[in-house]
Amino acid sequence: MSARRFQDPDVTGTFVLSPDTEQQVAWWEAKYPRERRQSAVIPALWIAQKQNGGWLSEPAMRAVADRLGMPYIRVYEVATFYTMFNLAPVGTWHVQLCGTTPCALRGAEALKSTCEARIGPKGSVTSDGKLSWVEVECLGACVNAPMVQINDYYYEDLTPESLAGVLEDLAAGRAVKPGTYVVRQTSAPEGGATTLLDDALYDGSRAVPLTVIPGAPAPATAAAEPVATAPAAPEIQTKRSPEAPVDVVPPGDRPQGLASARAGQADDLKLIAGIGPKIEATLNSLGVFHFDQIAAWTRANVEWVDGYLSFKGRIDREDWIAQAKQLASPSSGKGARE
């Protein structure tokens, strides 16, 4: 690895951990015994980098070192070793372009040319501070090559044209959907699903309680006895409606719903990564038709919907609220207006 050096502290000014950053660092620090709290240095540096606009200045590193009671040199060693830490200013939207073999075979070189044409040579930041880019090693999304990571999200199955469109939209402040840019479901073959298309396969009606393991030998003590077969299971209704009582009431508070979409025009909730046609239909049945409704969910609302849909934290993992806020903003032009 080539030497990585941070910028002169006299140039980069001062840095103080914000209350929100302090709260997040404390959360990570609490995961370790008091005498091992320095183990939180990597997430602490990552959180400080986010506060500092996507890069680590020398004062930001010192602030983390003081917070965790570490010698400055130990923090410098960590920050300069891991390339996830940027040691110079980056753009509002920082593009990490994967150039490893699978992406290279699928067109990464052409994507590099797109970045060079729009942003400048590798490591450049545009004059307005909106865009920057670097080439990185494998990002682990080889099946969706070529791809880039922009800030916290992956943009996959790109062409020079689609990447150029993403960069222009981001620079203009327009909402951009992360994920694949071809017709495919996550990492499934391109072209959409061709099997298991029958909705009845997913309503729970064919779930039969397993009382006998198929093909398993009978116990020696019961070899002469006939093996009982499982009785046919009754129809199981698993789809919930807002009016139907549920067996277990989800924790939290159900979000306030609307009787119908405003002006008869619902937003396309499928623009939120993680929401497909079935989930959109369920949300509509709960009275959720617009991005600004999801953007306004409280922590208790998220907990209720997550429990109702049996998502086990998926709403937070996919960051629906942040996506909804971006899509609901006037500049996106995506949300329905009153």
C-alpha cells in the first residue's frame, strides 16, 4: 500500500464532536469494557468523517483520540491504514468506482472515462464541491458489475449513459434511486422473475405442519407400527387488513393513515429501495400513499410497521425514512402535491 498522509492541521482548522456524533460514539463505546473502549476507534472515526463532510481532517482525528483516551499517533495509524477513511476533502456525493477484475470485465473502464469526463482525473472534486471520485478495490457486488458506491449506497449494472445520468441528477439535487439499473430483482438473472409467479404460493395456505421428516428412518422401537401421516392443514389466512384483528399486536404506534390518496394520485412508493408491488399494496391498505407520510414516521411508527410486516428491522436497514424525505422534497419532483 502506498503512503497515505493527511492534510496539514494549519490548513484544515478545528473540529469538535457534535452532540449527535457524541451520542453515536458513546453507543459504540458502550459495546466494550471500559478498559477496552479504544476498540471503538474505527466506528468513531467513521462517524466523525460523516460529520466532517465525508473526510477526516487531522483535528477530527485528534478529537476522536481525545474522546477515546488514545495517543494521537495510534489514531493516525488507523486512519491512514484503512482506505475507507478519506484524508482530503471529497464532494457532497463521493463516487467509489470498483475497478477489480469482475467489474473491469463488465465495463468498469468505460465508467472511469465517464467519471473523468464529468468530474476530472481520479481523486478530483468538481469546482462546485458536489462530486468527487476514486477507484477502489472489490466492493463485493460482482454479480451486479459494473457498479459504484456513492456515499452509503450501491448503484449497480451501470452503463456509461446510466452513470452519467446518476451524476447529473445528484449534482442537480434530484432524487436518485440506488440499486440495479437493469430489469432484475436484486441479484437474480436479468429480465425479471420467470418462475414462482403464482401469488397463492405466498399466502401461507400451502404450509403443512411438519410432523414427520420425509425419508427419515423410523425409530427401532416403532418399526412395526405404521407411521402416522400429517393431516391436511386448513387454509391459513396470513394477509392482514387494517380492520382485521391480528394475533399479536405489533409494538409501537400505528401511523396515521389517509382514507385515500390526495387528489386521487398516490406516489409511486416502489421508488423507495426495499418496497415492491406487494409491500406498496399493503402500505396503501394501511392508508399510506405518499412519500411525506413515510418521511414523517416517528420511531414508534417505524416499530409498529416493522412488526406488522414482520420485517425484523428491515425498514431501518434500508433507511426508508431518509429515502422518503429525499423523494418527498420539492426538488425531486417525485411526490404528489396537495
